[in-house]
Amino acid sequence: MKKMLKQLALLTLALALMLTQVAFAESSDALQTVYDALVAEGSSFAQSKALYAEWYEDVTLDAALEGNSIVITQESANEWVESGKWIFTREGDALTLTAEAGDYNAAGMAMTVFEAVALSHGVNSSLLNGYVFGLGEENPYLTAETDESAGTTKYAISLNASYDFEGLDQMIMTGDTVYFFDALDEDYTSRGGNYGKVIMVINGNVHGVTLLVCEYGELDNVAYQDLVNAVSALKPDGWETFAAEYTELRDAETDAYSVVLNPDDAQVGEIIEDRYEGYSYAIVRIGQGE
């Protein structure tokens, strides 16, 4: 009987050790996948690193996978760029970073790692950013909690969130939901941003403006509503005519405005350098000054 109990105990211990090794392997694999996405060519981190290398000889940005953590280090001898070290450690189903509450770089680093986590799930980062803006403070992917007594902020990035984009088609750009719909004036402006599944770029002034509307997937009524709301808020010369006549997405050419749906690369390239992957486009020109 004692021999049997001893064998059972050894079997239980072996099973526990095996499960621990499996859990560790799964943790390591998940971190490796996120790390690979973080440092991949074209990632936000890689772009930032390249910018520093090009413009600041005395600033270096690096990332390393160390045990159960991803460590980002910024070393700087430049008076305008602070040095820092940010350690993202796996805690259950999240990567967490605890930083001083006044460390504004920490929020940027958290966003960079957040994008890498999304990329590791095959999620389009532009779409995700727009969706997060649409969600506002209700963000299931990245949270930040400040401990006033300790003077720290803890960021937590979900590693296994569901990217179902619920409510995406109800995220419409208005003057209340985006910050770049202020009425145009005599000064030339270049502004825009993304909200939900639409990215908008606005170039011009009150006498003439060009709008590039980029919608994830195919152009539909969401892009149309965003466009009409934008024109009504920007109020370029001739906007009333556009609002009255342009009642659905279609190609158009009038004295007051023009619309080109699904423009070619050359036309889009006049406004932005690179297309957003997975997006469809419309170019709208209103007025005579642009």
C-alpha cells in the first residue's frame, strides 16, 4: 500500500511538473510571437527605431525578450529625448507595465506593444486604432490604472482579447466624436484621423478642400455619412450644394465639387505616401482653391 501511494505521489508530481512546463512553453511562445511582431519590419517600434537612427545619432531604441518579459530600452545623450526602460511582464492573460505616473513615454510604449499584440493576432492595426478611438474609455484591450499613493500607473494589455469589432458600423464621425471637424478658414490646413473603420485626410482651406476618405473593406453608407458630416462641419465654399445634391456614394463631376470612387494608386499617392492595407478610397474636392 505504501509503495502504491509513493508511486501515486511521484506520478502526481511528474504530472504537475509537466503541466508547469507546458504552461511555461505556452507563455514563452505567446511572448515570442508578440516580440516578433514588435520588432518586425514596418512595425511602429521599427519605424521609431529607424527615425532615431536617422535623426539622432546619440539616441538608441532597442527591445529584448528576457524570460517572462519584453524589455524596451531607450538610451539617450540628447537633451530633448529622455532615456528610459519599460518592462512588460506577463501576468496571466495580460502583459503589464508599471511606470511612474509622470512618465508620458510609458503610454506611448504601451500603445506600441499593444499594436504588436494585435499584429500577433493578425489584426489590421489601422482598423484597430480607429475602433479603439470609437470605444473611448471603454477599451477591452488596454487599460491604465493610476495608484495615487504610489505615484505609478499600471498598464495592462490583454493577450487573448476577442477582436470581433462589435458596433463598428455604428461608429460615425461627427463634430462630437472627432476633433478635426472644425470649420475651415482662410489658412491652409492639413488634418485628419481615424474613427471606427474610416480614416479621413483633409487638406485645404475654406475656398477649396480635398478630402481623402479611406474605409476598411468596401465603401458603404458609413463612409457616406462620415463624408457628409465632415463637409457640413468644415463648411468650404459650395458645401451647401454638395450636401443637397450628393445623396449617395457615386462618382461625380460638377462646377462646385468632384468625387472619385476607388481612385488609382497615383491619385491616392498625391495625398498620402502609402495606402492603408485593406482599405477602399474616395477623393472628394469641394470649392475652387484646392
